[in-house]
Amino acid sequence: MAGSFEGAVVLVTGASGGFGSAAARRYAAEGARLVLSDYNSEALEAIVGEIGGESGCEIAALAGDIADEGLSEQLAALAVERFGRLDVALNNAGIAQEAFEKLPKTSSEEARRIFDVDLVGVFYALKHQLPVMEKQFRETGVGGTIVNVASVAGVTGASGLAVYAAAKHGVVGLTRSVAQEYARLGVRINAVCPSFARTPMATEMLGVEVRGKIVTEEQMVRGIPMGRLAEVDEVVETFIFASSPRNSFMTGQTLHVDGGLTAY
């Protein structure tokens, strides 16, 4: 039985991370052809080998820094050169702040790096993905869809993570604005906003001392009505939903995968 993404060309950035690697595997299992990217070239090579061996799907890969505009330009071109089109882009690459701390204690260098990766990197990605998808739509009537990975910190305040929250708010703003611009041009753009999930980005915080206290999982989920971390596959399921060709009338939305945190 054919998968939901049979023959589709799917680009995933941050492909060796918790969300990225799980999403890449899921798209491959659903029949997609993949264009994968990550900052860590060795980890990228490993995930390409693993997914290729598991699924036998066609994969093109390019390592690089998403904060470098040239990478986004090259990835869009790679999709077209290798597979002739680009159907789905999952803009997942991102970094977190090194520690929970009041804004004045965040170094200017760290703040700039977070903005460059988490916000400007998404701008670069959109800048080079959108023309490819619009061209496809004008030529064939079939455009594409883009999913930007934001955060629950992109729709609410995040004490101790002000810079990260500001960058993710920017991703939500880009998503909503560009979705309006491209609503009649064959491209849907949505954002997924997870709370803490069981990824290395979150679990590496456990056991770290913040403001004199050791971070525990219990503290991390204290404000989440469901009382637990999200599992990676639960978040990936939302990526699949948002990018599915069957979900053709949803654009400009923020999908909160947060256990009820923003329900109030």
C-alpha cells in the first residue's frame, strides 16, 4: 500500500536531531524521497546510512550551517537537480539557550547566534524554498507545503529563555505572514509549537543547576496539564498532519503540541 508521501520530495533540516531524524524516518516510511541537512556532517552521514538501509529510499544530503544563506539556496537547488521538485520542507534546525537565565546574563554572542540560527535561518529557508514551490504550482498546478518548527515559547512568554522565545515568536510571525502571501500561489505554510519533548535538547537540561536548583523532569513538566514530556513521535505526527497533501485547506496556523500548556 502506497504511503501518504509516495514519490514526494521532502527536505528536512536538523536531520540528525531528535525531531529531525524521527521525521526523516517517518517520511521515508511513507514513500518520500529525502533531502537531508544538518550542521554535524558525521551525524548527517550516519542518519543517511541508517535511513537508506532501513527503507531503501533515495536520499540527497548536504551538511552546513542553516545560519549561512548559501546552504538554503543549495538545498533548494539540490532538491530540484536531484529529484526535479520540492514538495515538503520541514524547517527544523534550531538551537536552544545554554542555560535558563535572566536576559542581562545572556551574552550578546549567544543571543546573536540564536537569532541567526532559529529565526534568520528560517527566513533564508523560506526565501529559497518558496520560489521553487511557486514555480511548480504555476507549471503543474501542484505547489508544496512548508512546516516551520517553532516552540510553545513562540506563542507565550518563557522566563529564563527570553532570546530563544523572541526568535521563535519571529518564526510564528514569518509563518503567518508568508502563509497569507502564498495562499493563492500553491504553497501552505504552518508552524508546529512543541513544549518540552524527550529530545536531547530538553533532556540535556536535566541535572543542570539553574538559579541554585537542579533541573528535574518533574520541574520541567510542572506547568503542563498532562504532567509529562511529549514523546518525539507525538510531535512528528503533527509534522505529518501539517504537511499531508490531504490537509489541503490549513495554512498560517500554529499547532500547539504542548499537553494543554497554552489551553488557559
